[in-house]
Amino acid sequence: MEQIDLWAVESQCRQEGALLVCGADEAGAGPLAGDVYAAAVVLPWGWVPEGLNDSKKLSPKVRDRLFDEIREKAVAWAVTSVDAATIDQTNILSARLLAMDRAIRALDPAADFALIDGNRDKGISCPHRTVVKGDSLSANIAAASILAKVSRDRYMEEMARQYPEYEFDHHKGYPTKRHYELLRRYGPCPIHRKSFLKKLYGEGEEL
């Protein structure tokens, strides 16, 4: 199997004049509850920590190890989030992009070019390009996916302590059978995304 060069996309950006390239990704677009998280990362040029990959393809143990390594060695990193109320007021796509833009703008030193995971970029305020499946193709996007995923999982574990009846530590807010059972039993809590629950409760019912 051919080994993917995780620095190929960044190298192309450098050839086009970018000096400090970051990767940005989000976690938590699909859940029924909780914030959507995003991270932006600038890794040391050419560094690929052992096991670096799309966060969804890694075990929690490997993600936790890489989470610490990336934060320790990155040239710059930032993690931000957008809450459920904002998701309901806008939509999840806008919230995802807002979270990524906030993370990019929080970097210190600032990146002069950003690689955005996916194919949507409305609202990204710095020079950038989108990279479909970027978390498997770019070192910086892969690193951002890990910071976003681990940060959101830890946030949902904290929410599980605050709202223990929903078992957020198990399903992380995703639409599992058990989560639906608990929603039907208890109704939504303050961190549930009401716009995501319309199909469950019906458009005319009070959430």
C-alpha cells in the first residue's frame, strides 16, 4: 500500500508563497447534543508523530497520546467551540465554519494560510483552501482533527457529570438507540440541539 505524504498539501502551499500553514477541522457536527468543537494546528515543518491519522480512525488511547504530543510540540494550536443555542439559531454548517474560523484566528503565531477539512468554506476569514478528506491527507488537518475530537469527548464527559441521566459519556451526544430512549424518557436538557430534535418530537411540539 502506497504511503501518503502528509506534508504534500502543505508543501504545495509553501511553493505558492505561504509561510505558516495551519490545518483546521471540527468534531461534533452530527450529535443531538453539545457544542461543536474545532481546532487549528501548525505543526513543526515535516513532523509526523507516530500514528498520526484522521481522529475517527484512531483508538481513544492513541488519540489521547497524540493530543498531548501535538499540544506540546506544535508551533501553534487552538481549540474553540460553538454552543447548541448558536447551532439552533443558525445551522450546523455555519456553526462548524464559525468554530474553525475562531480557532484559526486564535493561533499565536498567526497562520498566513489555512487548510480547511471538507469542501465548504463560507465564513473563513483568512486565505485558505478546502481539502476533501483532509484529515487523511494533511498532517496539520489530521492533528486538528485529534485536538477537536479529544476536546469534545472530554467536554461531553463533563456534561455527563452535569446531566447523568443522559449517559453522555457513553454516546457523546450522538443519535444512538440508547440516546433516543433516554430522550423519550426525560425530554431534552439545556445542551440538546432543539433544531436536531424536530423529527423526534414533531414540528409542532414544545421542546
